[in-house]
Amino acid sequence: MSPAANPIPPKPGLLTALKELPKNVWNSIFRNPLPSNDLEKSATSFTNFFLHIHPVKVHKHSLKPTYTLGLGLISFFLFVILILTGILLMFYYVPSTTQAYDRMLDLRGTVAFGMILRNMHRWSAHGMVAVVFLHLARVFFTGAYKKPREFNWVLGVVLFLLTLFMSFTGYLLPWDQLAFWAITVGTAIAGYAPVVGKDIQFLLMGGTSVGQEALLRFYVLHVAVLPAILTLGISIHFWRIRKDGGLSRPPEADATPALEFSAPAATMKVAGPESRKTYGLQGLVRGPITKAGQVPDNTVFSWPDLFRAELFTFVITLSAILILSLLFNAPLEEPVNILHPPNPAKAPWYFLGLQEMVSYSAFWGGIGIPTIFVVLLFITPYIDRAQTGVGKWFAKERLLANTIFLTFVLANIVFVIIGTFFRGPNWAFVMPW
Amino acid sequence: MAVNLKRSSGTGASTEQIQRRRMLGWLTGLGLFGSGILSAVSNFVFIKPRATYGQPQRFSIGKPDDFPPGTRATLGARSLCVVREGNKIAALSTTCTHLGCIVGVSDTGFACPCHGSRFDQDGTVTGGPAPRPLPWYKLTLAPNGELEVDKDIEITPGSYLSL
């Protein structure tokens, strides 16, 4: 089988073809072998569809678990779990006021794995709200939203709002008491928005009260419209990370590493064979990105370091959700009774801060203050233009910004705690002990 | 456009052509933008229901004799509370004006379980975040002797129907 010896290779026999079938099929799918040298390591990102979103090399600072805490990745993996369990749940769910609740009972009682699928979906949803917010807080506290990452920050805030809307539309679907009254209250809050409020409320509910039309609308939003927008948004979010020069890092991280040579920059070379050839493509990318041979190299190949870190994060995330789902069952309240709201009627924990604020003033608590917070989040990178304090947790230079952000967060946490533990029947203040 | 075509063979042809091209570009952009706006608006028109499938807003609640003097009866499915004092009768909404929960009848009037709004017997706000009093609906005595409520028409609180 040596082409050098014989220009026309001998026709392989059928037996040989059959014998080599598994190997040939494998090689036709995976052109790159398991990497054993730097060239093959860099080729993993180019030759595998699922890996090609990754850069060939990644900055060492980006791999520090203490910097990112892996929160963005965890959010994404939770989203993947939600999509998969959600699609499975769709096989048994019917968005009808007369059937939805019974289907919930079926999932609990008769459908194989129905219980654990619903648990996984519920806990991942709660987890995603929490982790997406923590991710946002991480990016804020490390000043990672600054130029050139302003737009990706804005996109991230949009994704956070979509995540909240996703969970909001999701919890009408079981058609239990919590579902019905939370959506009644939530759509009424939308009704307080100036000018368009009443129209939005009418559009969301498809009528004047929460009923079959509202259930169908929320279902369509939850299983089709929002996941599609969220998927698109996440894709752009990831794409922008690379186009913006990878994850944020402090300027020190790009300093010349203490290598054995201290040659002038013009003659500096990056260690490793084939380096120029392999990442010549990256020379086309504008912006602060590692260019081979031009800047000091603090990077490592994505294979295996980055992929291993991602796999580790995925396994941890999935395990945590599985354990939670085995230990705790997703709550299901009484079926809807449109005559009697539960007393007190409480939203899920992440909206309890909002509900507590709404109990003082529907407009300011439900529309005014949240809008101010969201607008502040959106414009932060365009107001805070100083380039100092990027890539460090709680940098001294960012004391003011971090304090303002923390104040909002703590205020919300306090409201959540009051709403959760200190509110009794008729939303009266009670002591939890 | 015909004028432009004739001139394009002259010396200023290239400038003319560029201008025409630019105008065509503008028109194309405008057309695409307009279509985008149109389709967005059509989508909103589409998802805004023309007919709703809920209960009718105008309905009969029974004979006056069903509500003897002194009655404060809630009609759950209609989100109504019928109040009769002597020969005066009225229908109040039991939908909280804050965020739409159903208020319960309490000793002093009405109380909302969702965010703690409180109302007195006439539906006036006495506490909590509710921005408006509970609405009073138009109540009429139909020719067949039945009381008829129209939830589309709010009347001044305190105006009873005399029987």
C-alpha cells in the first residue's frame, strides 16, 4: 500500500475493505487523530464542528477557575439541560386549562422518568436564573464590561432578562395555584407601564384575564419564541468573546513571561514548532488578540487544557442537577382556583424581591425601580470609560461602581428575604419564628 | 428617469450614473426598511386578538329577592360582591385594583391576600398599595325582574340602585 513504490495503488480486495471498515469510517468522520503534537492540537479546533467555536490557543489567565468561577459555562450547560429535558417534557404536556394540571400529575405518577425530568427542568431553571445573575455580577466586579467588551455586556444583560422572561413564561404551564396567581400579578405589573402597559398586558394574556388564551401564548413563548431568541443571543455572545480578544484579563497578564531569553521584541520568537503556520489565520482578526510571534505568549493550546476544564464544568453541573433532582421534588400546588388566591400568594424566590417592592407601590416597585436598574446596567460600559481595574476582582479603582452595583444587589436580596420569611397572610409583616 | 437615460451617453455620464445608482440604493433601502416596519406592525396586529373567549361582561345575577336586606354575597365566578342594605342594592368588583388578585371579605370590608391592600365596606382604600377604590358596576333591573350587571360600565362609588 505504498504509493511511492507503485504510482497506482493495487485495488484493495473486498476482504481488506471489510477488515478496514471500522477504521475507515472513523477516519472519514474524524480527520484529525488524537493530538500528539502541537500541529494536531491546533487542528482540533479547525477540524471538529463542535470544537471550532474554540480558539486554537487560550490565555492562561482565562483558565483560572478563581477568575471566572466557570459561571458563564455553567449557565450555558444549564441551558442545554433545560432544552433537552424541555423537549422530552413536551412529549407529554398539553397547553390546555383542562388538561395541563392532569398532565403534571401524570408526569409525577405514570410517565417513566417523568418525575426526574420535571425535577431536572425545574431545578435547572432556578439554577440558570441564579447562575446567570452571578455571572453578570462576576463580569461587573472584575470590570470585564469595559472597552472593547461593551456590546457583549449589553448582550449579556439582554440574555439575563430573557432568562427571567423564560422562567416567567414557564411557571404558568403547570396551571397550579402559584402559576395562575403569579401570572395574574405579573401581567398586572406589566399593565402599570406607561402608555403601552395595558396593550402589553392584553397581548400577553390574549384577553382580559388569565385563561386558555394566556396559557397557549405563554406556552408558545416558552417552547418556541424565547428559546430561539436565547439560542441566537448565546451564539452571538460566544462569538463576541473571541472577536473581543478572549476573556478579559489584567494588563499584567499580557506582560512578557519570564523566559530564559531576553531578546529585543523584534527578534522574539514563540516557543514551539509550526506556530506561525498554525495560527496564521488569527492574523486576520482585529483587536487585542494574541498574535503569534508579535506579542509575548502567555497562551496554552485549547487541547487539552480548555476542553478538559469545560468537560469538568459540564460533569459537575450535570451531577449537581441530578443529585438535586433525586433529592428534591419540584413543587406542584393545588390546581387553579380562580376564586381564591392562596394566602399569602407568593412568587418564586427570584421574583419575591420584586413582589415585596410591588407591595409598596405597583408602579415604582414593578416598573420604575427595575427599569432604572436595567437602564443603569445597559449604559454602564458607555458611562464608565476608565480602562483601569479590568481583570481583577473588586479592584480599588472601581470602588464607586462596585459599591453602587452591590447596593442594588443587596437591596434586592434584603427584599427577597423579607418577602420569603417575613410575610404572612394578607402580606402582613410576621416574624418567621 | 428617461432624462437620465438620455444624458448617460454624454460627458457627465459617470456622475449621473452614480447619482442614479445611489438613488436606487436609497429606494431599495427604504423599501426594505418599510417592509420590515410593515411586517412588524402586521405581527402585532396578528397577535392582538379581535375577539376574546372569556365570559360576557354583561350578565344577569338573579332576582332581587335572592339578596335579602343585609346581604354581602360574593359571586366568585363573576368576581363580584353584591351588597344590599334595605332597598338599596349595588355590585362591587372583588378584583383588587393593585394587581388583580381576588380580595376576600373581611370584618372591616375587603382584604387582598397578595400584597396586603385593604378596603372598607364601600371599597375605599384603607391600607396597602392599591391605587384606586374597588369599582362599582352599573346595576339595572331588567324588564323580566332580574338584576343585570354591566362590568364595562363603572359608576360612582356609593350610588345604589333603589328597588
